Amino acid sequence: MAVLFVKELRCLRCGHRHRPEDKPYVCEKCGGKIEVQYDYEQIRISRKTLEKRKRGVWKYAELLPVRNPDRAVTLGEGGTPLIKAARLGKKLGLKHLYLKDETRNPTGSFKDRLMTVGVTKALEFGAKTVVTASSGNAAISLAAYAAKVGLECYTFVPERAPESKLAQISIHGAVVVKVTEKERGDPTYELMIESWKRFGWHPIPSAGAFNPYHWEGIKTLAYEVCEGLKWSCPDWVFVPTGAGTLLSGCAKGFSELKRLGLTKNMPRIVAVQAKGCAPLVRAFRQNIPYERIETWKKPKTVAGGLIDPFPWDADTAIEGIRRSGGDAVAVSDKEILQAEKELAQMEGVFAEPSGAAGVAGLKALIDEGKVDASDTVVVEVTGGGLKDVQTALEISKRPRTISPSIKALSKLIKI
């Protein structure tokens, strides 16, 4: 199936329009972020057609920027469950709470939606080497997809990235480079950009600011949410947020469904960041223009996947929040860890702290009286708990050792 409904790529800074065949990653005029524009009038898909297709990211091929989806580099990503969270919903006073469980993706996070598209597009461009800047999950995902097709892969990660994540990157054969922190800026991104310019490596980062193709894969999460709700939109969607890429992609996905007549409205989208690194929330709440957003100094949070000192996709994320009538909230590490425990102990979903942050954000807005008991709410659980086992051990009860006798067991359980 050879399809390409991309009409052009438009710079969000200066408005310059690029042809798809020019293969741009950033604007050739000003170096700004560019966005894929589709010829929606030519896209003919219906609910019935989509429901007949095999689940996963590539069932929505008409809305992805790839010339030949039949050659997609895939590990079986997407098609993750939308779980009715009855017990947690009851505790929070919600009748219709759902979890979009992205921990079920091949490498354990939503980043696989980006990388299946990004690596497929890089191959289309003739890439031999790919490079990323990531706190962990994007690098893990890129390493896996690059390994699938034999691409050389370099990853720049923060110096304090969890060892468990570094192991997942390294086992796939990628070159892992730890980068020391700076007072200003994001040194991992700076090295990625420099290596792309100097060595010609193809950039496939966490954020969409330096690659307009891969983050189109995120839209499929939004498509699946609405399809899982029988083509209706939830009232609220809570999104753990670092650079703003996930939220930007989801906002575009919900908007496209409405434009294509597959749904009738948009959900209110909420960005959830950790208080120890919340530049996007600060910008939204203080109405700071994207050009004036400052790098967060000395970020610190247990939610390592949300540490993005500069929110590269804040422009499209904040626009998505405002367009949907949504909100942005910062939560404490204590609230995030409590949410991680509740997800595991009440719904059987083991998330890393970053993946559980959406539940903490939901509780904050319930406390503010913004979410009604009858609202349909979807929380995106973005990454699996095995990515940060140490934190899980610290907040869990340690096992006790007994002699192999019923007497010892009775004493333990106080019977």
C-alpha cells in the first residue's frame, strides 16, 4: 500500500512552506520547527474501515508521513488497552475513569509510537546512522528500532539517567554517551544537533522541534482513545509532560479526528509536570510566550522521564491546551509516588514515576473542583515500572523471611 497524503511542511515560526521531497528536518529559512500538513480532502477513511484493520500504529497509515507503510519498521507497537479503572475511580469519586496503558508497548513506553515512524522515515531518507537526546525512554526505543534494521545509533543521555534505562539502551547495541549538566540549556540536545550538522546523523529525539515526522506517530494514541470509547471523546485527558511532545501529538490527533468527521468534539487536555521541573506549566499559567520560556534551573524530581529543562515543544503543547480548554498543573514527588502505588495496588498497572504522574495531576484538579464526578476521564500511563525498579523498591514493603512452618506463617499474619 503506497500512500502519502502529505501536502507540505510549514514552519511554525516564519510560515515558510517546504515540499515533502526536499526532506527537511527544520525550516531551511529560519531553522524553526516545522509541522506536517496533510491533504485532508483526499483522505477517505471511515470508522468501519478502521475497525476492520489490525490494531496498532500503522492501521492509521493515511495520517502518517510515510511513503510506503508496507515497509514500516515495526515491533508491534500501539493498540494498547484502554482500561476501565473502577477501583481507583471509586476512590477518586469518578464514575468513568480510564487508563491508556502505554506500558504495553514493545520497549515499555509511548515512545515506540514515535520511533516506528521516525526510523521508517529515516530509512526512506537513506539514513545509515541515527541519533537522539533523551532522558531514557526515547533512547531505549530508538536503540531497539535501529537494531531491528541494522542502523548505527548514538544516544546522548543526562549524566544521572537511571542505570536500568542505560542497560536497556546498551543491550540493543547503541552507543550511550552520558553528558554532564550545564547551568543553562540542554547539553544532550546541543550535542545531538551538532552531530547532525557535522556528521550527517539523522536526528530522532524525544521532541518534535528537530524532526517533524516521528512525533506524528503520537497521534495514533489519541485515535485509539476515541476508538476505544466507541468514537466519542472523553471530557478530560491527563498527559504526563516533559518537552511537550506527547501532548502536542495528542492534541493534533484529537483535532484531526474532528476535522475528518470521525468524532464531534475535543477533550480538555491537561499537562502534568513535576514541581521540580515544570517550565511548561509555568509558561502556561503565567502566559509566557514560547520565545521567552527560560530553561529550568537545576531540575530535580523522582520522575526522571519528565526532566526536560527546556520544553522544546511547548509552542504546540500550550496551543493544544488552550484550544481544548484544558489546563496545566505541577505535582510533587510525594504525590507522584503515591499515584504510582495506587495504580499498581488498585488497578494492577505498574508504572514508573513519570508514567504515574497523570494520576497525581488528576487528583490535583479534582481537589480544585475542576473535574466533575460524571466526567469521562482518560489518564495516559506513559511508561512501565521496570524502567525504575529502585524507586519501586523504595516505596514498597520489603519481604520478610520465615522458617518453613505454618506456625511461623501464623505468627507473621497474626492468626
